[in-house]
Amino acid sequence: MNREVFLARVRAATGGRPPEALTDSFTPSAVSAQEADVVGDMARQWQRPLAAWYHVAPGGAARTVAEILRRGGLRRIALSAHPLLGTLGIPQALQEIDAASIPLSATRGELHSALAGADAGITVAAYAVAETGTLVEHAGPEQPRGISLLPPVHIALVRAGDLLPRLDDLFAALGREPLGSGTVFISGPSGTGDIGLQHVTGVHGPREVHLVVVDEAVGSAGPSGA
């Protein structure tokens, strides 16, 4: 069909109206994250096979991460350089259990090879969405996306204050900040049914994911979760 004929038909079908301005369709929740039970909602949505949940005070985060690594016999660790991990004492916890941290200063090829051989990756999520049970991580020099994608075990930490009630809250937040080279949405371990219609975990990413929610409100009661 001639291009002009095609466009003429489109204009006739639409009445020749110019495109309307896009509206902001992301309406933040009427209920604030402080008023909503975002921690409880996130915990319920995170109930998936091979997806573990921990709700801890800041002082218990390092102990929780060390226990996950010790219990799984995980010794070669890809550790994000996000400043929160240093604040929580995660690097020191790795040293105490004789776990080796992969240097992020290697060349890209060397880093990818090292990440593929790591036992676990430890990251910090920028946000978590309680409505869908989804972690949101930004890739960058301090936290390459391969840390959450290549090792067979992924441990993600997120501040309780970064939990959002709904997806609309997330997109509204993302629209207010610059984005890096990539943003990863994680809703549990990697899974596929492409091979013989059999559900298999760990083919395209981690086979298990541990989510550690760091919450000032927990106090000294210790971690909860499994």
C-alpha cells in the first residue's frame, strides 16, 4: 500500500486530531508508606520457593548475612561497594568468617569471569515494592548488575524506609531521579520452563535469593524470618 494512502486512512480514522499531551498516570498511594503495613505486605508477597526473608535491626544485619554465608558454605563473595554495607559492618563480617571478597576494580572481562565463579553476591536494593514483592536495584560502578545476576546465591539488603506500597509509587520515585546504566527488577530466584516444560531454577540467574530488610524499628529484639 502506498505510504500516503495509508497515512490518509489513519488520519481519516482518527479524525485528523493531533496527538494529545501525555498525562502523568502514576498516582502515588493515598496511604503513605508509614501508614501502610509495607513490611508485612512485602513479607507476604515474598513468600516464594527459594526466597528467604529476614527482618532485622541495623545492628543485626552483619550477623544475619554472616549466618546465611556460613550455613551455605559460601566463601567467595561478590560484595557491592554501596556505602550502606560498610555502615552495617558487612565487610568485617566477611573477614570474620574467612570469606573472600571479589575486587570490583578488575577489568570488565576479569570481573565478569570472577562474578561467574562467585558463591554469592551481596547488594543493596534502592527500593522494594510491597504490592508485587519486587526488589529494584540500580546498576553502577559501585554495584555492577552482575553481582545480583551471576552468582548462584543473591543476598539483597534494603532499608525499611525504602519499601514502597505500590508500583505507581516506584515509578513516581524513579521519575524524580537520574537513572544509571540499568535498573533490575527482582521478584525471587531465576526460573524458567523453557526446557521440556520443566520448571528449573538458577538457569538465567541466582537459584536462591535472601532478602534482608534493615529496620530501625526492630530495636534489639533480633531478626525475624526464615
